[in-house]
Amino acid sequence: MIYSKIKITGQEDLSVEVPESWEDVTFDQFHFISKEEDVLKRISTLTNIPYEMFNKYPELADFYVWVENKLSWSNNWDETSSSSVNFIMGDKGVFNFPEDIGVLSIGLYKDLQKEAQDNNDDVYSIYPLICASYYQTITDGDYDYTKAMELAKVFNKHPCTKVYQAAGFFLKRLNELRNGTY
């Protein structure tokens, strides 16, 4: 993350954080910018600069160009890390998803299938829930949809690359199970 301050006439200096890679972008941010066409709204989301300030303060025009150059990495999703998927889960420490997802409960499978159908036009929106469902099942032993929904909020704050990789892995496994190729 790049940390910077911007001097704005008549205002306090504005502290800004600019991500240096996809690892610095939360899943919430990724989900928003993946759907947003307005470049300024995307930059606002990634840098914590309120959107309204871009039009209000001309000083931000130079900063906008600088940020746009710093975010050039964001045009290439293929350059994301392919390292193993692990998450830091607060007081529980680092959690690694196992490669063998084991036996799925019918409830988990059906809930994720329903979420996928309900969110067919925005499949990314269920990625945190997919991660949370597996995490909750593995750590608690039994699947609980309500707990998984709460945990999904936690996964929204994790790096988008990790959530994307883990959810993609599980979606692939679910598809293989459905088709009998796993």
C-alpha cells in the first residue's frame, strides 16, 4: 500500500492509501469496481478519497493522474498471485483451506446452489459466502447457514485475490461433484 498526503486549499491534508497490487484490495472493493464504469468512483473506492472531492477541488486533478498511473496493475487480473489460499482469522490465526474439501452436507450444497441461482447476474456477490460456508463447516464441524452469512462479512474484508481463488476452487469442486467428475 502506498500512503500519501494531499494538500487541499483551505482544508486539512487528506491522507490517502493507494493499493500497489490486487493483494491490497479487499473483496468488497473488488466487487464494487468490477461493476462500476465511472473511473472516478473506482479510484474513490480504492483510495478512500470521497467521490465528491474530485469535482470540488481542482488540486485532485494532478493526483487523479498520479493515482491512475499507480493503479495500472489493476488492468491485468492475470498477474495476481497464485500462492496457496490462507486467511488470517483474527484470534484463530492463519487458516488454510484444505485441497480436499471432504464430504459436503446436502444443506451446504443446496444453499450455495440457491445463492448462485438467486445471484446469477452477480456471481461475485456470493464468493465471500462460499468461503465462509466452508470455513464455518470445517472449524465448527457442522454447517450453519446463519453463521456462514455472518462470517461472509469477514471474508469481504480479506484480499480479493484470496477470496476469488478460494471461491473459484470450491465452485469448481461443486461443479465436478454435480457432474460426477470429482
